[in-house]
Amino acid sequence: MATFTLKINGTERQVDVDPSTPILWVLRDHLKLTGTKYGCGIAQCGACTIHLNGNAVRSCQLPVSAAADNEITTIEGLSENGDHPVQQAWLELDVPQCGYCQAGQIMNAAALLERNPSPSDEDIESAMNGNICRCGTYIRIKKAIKKAANA
Amino acid sequence: MTTINKKIRRRSFMKVSALTGGGMMLSFNWLAGCSPEKQEEMKKELALPDEWYEMNSYIKIGENGRVTLMSANPEFGSNVKTSMPMILAEELDIEWDGVIVEQADFYPERFDRQFTGGSQGIRRGWQPLRTAGATARQMLVNAAAQTWQVPAGEITTAAGMLYHKASNKEAGYGEMASAAATMEIPENVELKNVSDFQIIGTSRKNVDGKNIVTGKPMYSLDHQQEGMLIAMIVHPPAFGMQVRSVNADPVKNMPGIKDVFVFETLPDDYERMGFDTSSFTKLVAIVGNSTWEVMNAKKQLQVEWEEAPEKKVVVQGWSGKEEVLIPGGIESTDGHKARMEEMAQKKAQVLRKDGDFEAAYKTAAKTIERTYNAPYLAHNCMEPMNCFADVTADKALVYGPIQAPEMIMPALSACLNMPRENIKINLSRMGGGFGQRAYGHHMVEAAVISQKVKAPVKMIYTREDDMSYGIYRPTYTATYRAALDEDNNLIAFHVKGGGIPEHPVAANRFPAGAVDNYLAEGWAIQSNITIGAFRAPRSNFIGGAEQSFLDEVAELAGKDPIAFRLELLERAKNNPVGTDNDYDPDRYAGVIKLARDKANWDSSDNSNRGVAAYFCHNTYVAEILELEMENNSPVIPRVIAAVDCGIVVNPDAAANMGEGGIVDGIGNALFGEMTFTEGVADKQNFDKYRLIRQAEAPKSIEVHFVENDIDPTGLGEPLFPPIFAAVANALYKSTGKRFYNQPFGKDLESAGSRM
């Protein structure tokens, strides 16, 4: 066990955990931030996507020891009132079905738009290919990203 | 307007009460609005007691006019939590914006269909929800009539307001709600004309949308409770194996670990319900403080396994009580294939016979025979199986993802040795269902673990546990034969289907009824690899196989695939063979024509297009899929679907559901496959089990609905089965090669394509 100070959604949080603990479980179990989802545990599905210094990363593969002293943003902190352009576009196009993968999709999409404000279809396909949606809402996800890009 | 008479059943099916703080609550159960005959049928089907007063849904109207509607069906993404309350709101005649929708929990004393599955939610809810909404509206009208001393018949309603034009009086529903709570429940209520609908048929956003996009805790995996422990199970690594012994001590001393023990769920002599499927009834539990600590302990745990003997269990299924043999032995996919090929040659059970197939086939001008195969599939809900349970000495709370809560209650009661009244099941939003959550073994496991450790427990499956646990879509095969006469008319048709452990044949479906000489047969092989419902059970294979075969028969006849299907449906309509044909040829042809027209089929070259049409779960679907080989990989620019599900309650949400079914079908057609080596699931996570991803999804999907006034039917499943054939038939157009074995991606790859 070791104590880590984490900067999450603009707030400093302290946790006392095993240094190998993936940040996913620190968020979910220790900090009760359950918006970030567990899907596969091996960085294959994207449900656990968060931002580390603005970049989309798989929180299931990121040990807490490597995350300390970095700016972490989760779905809960993406915007103050759920009004990030990506979240708004998601609502306007009514993207979700079961909804479970969508936090990861949104976090990945937001990071994509940060580095590429007007992505092409191919850019979106390539950037979003690591996020599985079992319900098959891919077409709406793509449309929502384009809508957010034009917002 | 339709007048609904509830005289004989109002006491049983509706109840009004005053809300503390003012306002009314009309409680009702879902048999309200059914005809007496239908009630009897449903009572029998649902095993309801004769005397039954329990209410499971409600409309609450506060004095401030705030309306709360209860959604009883569990939500797994089909949007019933939005669309079912829309039906209530329509007849209540209120504005949709501002309505609060609450998820009902499940109560053991209120046996009812709180089941999401079989594409039945909207279909079964339609009449009861409309009647309940109209009843509450009428009571508000009656309250206003009494207050204003005017005839009720002169009062109109609109958008949550009551009006009496002659006296220029008006009031909001909230103002009359407390008075309405004192009104007698009316004997007769009038339902709106379909043409007067203001909410039904308009697109309304998912009521949970904001919660989803902001990451609010909605799933049971997100549940937190003071003192809650985390539990994981270790199940046998292979089907046909069981626990022999566990060396728990080294793991018990690991950080954060509280307990490690072997536990049992269903005893072998327990009479199971149809949804009590459990692959492994003896499991190891690891309980600890946090998920990561328990995961680490799970990796270290040493368990000795042994081969499980054959056993017999009694199952009370849909078709009555039967003894089911769970064979011993270790099975592999190679062995399955060999046994299926052998069984396919043997005599099978005749399911339907019209005319004399063999005689017609022998003397026909042209004949064709083809065999189709499909593997097991894992559901792979994005939210792995999990459940929260808090079991104390005298009561239990279970909260988890479940499609069929009532089906698991007897097992919970038996395994906890606790009467049903003391067990409460709360329903979480589900991170996917697809049939997997119809089976509640995870709830039983969590409850038994909680009871043992005397603490609230959240039990979590790893992805590997989830994928290797079983309850898969069965593996199937079907051999089709067809014969044409000199004029290229279809004169004989034979389907012989089999699978492990069930056959996929629906004998009375199209093209039964359109062919003089028709034979349908089925066979099955038992296995210890468990299976269960998977989006459109059986149809999800046989629909694709049948529609692929018909494509080849049309080609053999030299006919356009759409014209050929329409010709058969014309025959089924004008001169049907047999009497049990379970489809309406006009509605079937209707969707094919709609898809044809939307795709401009008759004026296009169609050289990259595959077509398929299917009827299942009471809904008709036709699909046209465009596929091109780009850089040696399949790309799907466009899919056009036409659907007849009667009245569409929430069109954009319905289109979303349709798009999902199509994407899911394409993914499973190209990539979906579970195989076994020595009883072990060969794929245990998404690195090996391939699911369709963003880049492989179609570039566009159009879902067109037939407009009619027919009562609505389901949408969760029907778009799924035909897409397998639309993919296969389009692949044929683009590659010149027919595809008979799912997943098609494997054959494409061996033919040199990049997959």
C-alpha cells in the first residue's frame, strides 16, 4: 500500500492503495467515480477511457503509480453541467442504447476533437475503432462527432 | 374511439389513492385493458392466482401538476423506459416535457410480466398502458365535472389541462388531482383515435440520456454501499469439469482478502425453471475489500478440477416439465462438427409435411441442395455479469441486471431458504441484454455469497468469466433442398435443421404455405455446454440460412430475388398450402416492396446488393445491403431496411434500435464465433473474440417503417436475423462466391481478403 495524490477533475484526491492498482479501480472503488466503466480489463474495448493530460488513455491499463502528478479527467469532469459539445451532440442525436460504453466513447471523441477539430469520416473511424459498442450505435456516434465538430 | 369496458375487472386491475401532500395516484397492473379471454390466457401463461389485486405500475399526479409515470419493464437499451411511458402520457393527454419517469422495482408478491425480451414489451404493454392513461384522464374529467357542476361529456382535455368551454372554466390536472383521487374508477373509458395521437408517433429523447452522457451511476456495477465487499467467482475452466478441491490458505492472506470458499447454488434435485440455466452450480468465491485485490487473489488461487459426471435435472420450461440430461465428458468444436455431420444424415423428427417432397424432387426439372452452418456465439454484453446482494438473517435485497426477474425468484428463494416475500429484487439499468440477462444465475450467486459472508456484496465477473461461462447461442446447421419445374416454379422445398442442443427450424414460417411439396425436419444433440436465448433465438440462424438459400433458388430459376419472393408470397396469399402458416403474406410483401422502392431496386443495377426478408417476433422486415470489396476488404456503404411493426411509438428510437440490430447482425455474420478445445472456451476476451467496430460498421443505414394503424409489435430482434443473408447475398454479388459458413470473415480471409 502507498499513498498517492491524484489530480482528478481539477481536484486533488488522496488514495492509499497498492501501487499496481489500475486507475480504473481507484476511480470506481476508492473515489466512487463510477462513470468510467470496466469492460475488458485488457485495453481492447475502450469503455474505461479517461483523459490523462488531455490525451485519451485506457484507465484499466494505467497503474495509479504512473498516474499521480498528472491531470486526470473522467466523464464526471468533462464538463460542469454535461454541456460539453460532444455530450450535447450525443443528446441531440440520441446516440445511446444501453449506454454502458458511451462514457468511453465520449471521452475518446472529446480527445479526438481536441487534436483534430474537424475530423474526416476516416479520421473518426480510425480514432474510434478501439471503442466497442455492443449495441451498434456506431453510425450515430460518427454523426455526433461531426455535429460536435461543427458546433 | 374505442370504448374499453373494465366493469368485470376494474377492482382487480386498477386502484386509485390520494397522495400524501395532495394529488392522485392511479395504480394499475398490466392486465388492465385486456379482454377477459386474453386475461385468462395471460393468467394461465404467467401462472397468476385467480384473486389478485396487486398493482405494479402507476400514474402519479401531484397538486402542482407534476406527473410521474412508472416504467415496469427492465431497461437494457431498447428504450422501453421512454417509449412505454409515452403510451401512458398519450392517453392521459399531457405534455411529454416535464414528465418524470421512474423505474419500477420488482416485488415477489406482484407476479407479472416485468420481462424485457422476445420483443414483447411494447406489444404487450400497448393496451394496458393506453387504458390506464385514459382511465386517469377520465377521473380527472369526472372530478372537474363535479367541481364545476357541469356534465363530464362537455369537458375536454389537452396538454394536462381541463376545459369547459361553455362556462369558460379551465384547470390544470394538478388542481383536480386530489378530487380525482376520490372518484370511482370509471367502468368505461374511451381511447384516442390513432389519428389524434400527439405523443405516440413523435420522436422523444431517451429519458436517461443526460444521465448516460454524464456518467451517472445507473448500472448495478456502479452500486456502492457502506460496508460493501467485492466478490468474484472462479468457475471451472472447461465445460464438463467441476471443483474437486481448493487450496484457499495462501490467497486468504493476500491484502484485502476476507474469505475464500466453495459454494453451491442450485442443488441437483432442485426443480428448475426455464431460465434457471446455470453452467456451474458449484463455484469458488473470493471476497475482499476492493476489486483489484480480489482480482489479484483470483489469479493466484489454486483449484483442482475433476471431470463432472453426467446428471439429470428437472426443468419446468415453456412446454411443461421435462427431465434434461446434462451429459458428462469433455467436448470440442471439432467433435461437435463431426457429430453434427453424422446426425444430419440420420432420420430426423418431421415438423411439417405438405404434399410429397421426395417424389417431387426426384422428377423435377432442376434441383438444388445447400448446407449452412453457424457457430456458438457469446452475448458479450458490455457490462459484464454482476450483482449486488445484501442478505441478512430474515431478508434479502438483490440488485442487478436481469431481463426476467420473476423467473429467478424461485431459485433465489430455494437457495437462500427464504420465503419470496422476504426477497426484494431491484432492477438496474442493464449494460446490454441480448438474452444473456434472462438467466439470473448471477443473482443467485451474489445472494448466496452475501448470505455466507453476512455482508452486502457486489459480485463481479471478469470479462473472461463472462465470456467463458456459457449460455451461448447454440451452434446450428441446416440443409435445404429445392426443386423447380420446367417453368421455373418452386414446386418442392425441404429444410432439415439441427443443432446443439436444439434445432433451429420454425416449420410454419415462409416459404411454408407457398410450396405444394414442403417438408421440415429437425434434430438435436445434447451437450454440457450451456445455451440460452440470444437476440432472436433460432431465427438468428435459420432466417439467414433460409434467405441465403432462396437467393440461390431465385438464381437457379433465373428470377430477380425480390420478384421471386413476391411471387411466392402471392401464391401464399391466393392459394395457400396448409392452414398453419404463421405470417401475413400481404404484410410480408409490403416490407419487401417498401425496401425495393426505397432502394430504387427496379432501376438500379444491384450488382453489389444483397436482399433478404424475414418475419419473426410479430414484425416484418426486408433489408437490402450494399457491399463492396475495397482494398480487398468488405465495406458496406449502405443498408436499407423496411419494417412493419404496426404503429411506431417513438420513431427515432425505433430507428436506433433497427440500426443496432443491423450492425450487430453484420458483426456476427462476419466475425461472431465461439469455439471450444477440450471443453475450454477458446476466446475469453475481446483480443480474440471479435466484435464489429466503428470502421467496419455500415456507412449509412436507413430504417423505413410501413405506416399503418395496426397495434405495435416489437423491434429489438426482428431486424437481426435477415441481415445475415443480406450480407451473404451481397458478398456473392461482390465476390462471385457463396458463403455458407459463419462467420463469413473466415472464408473471406482464406480466399485472400484482408479481414
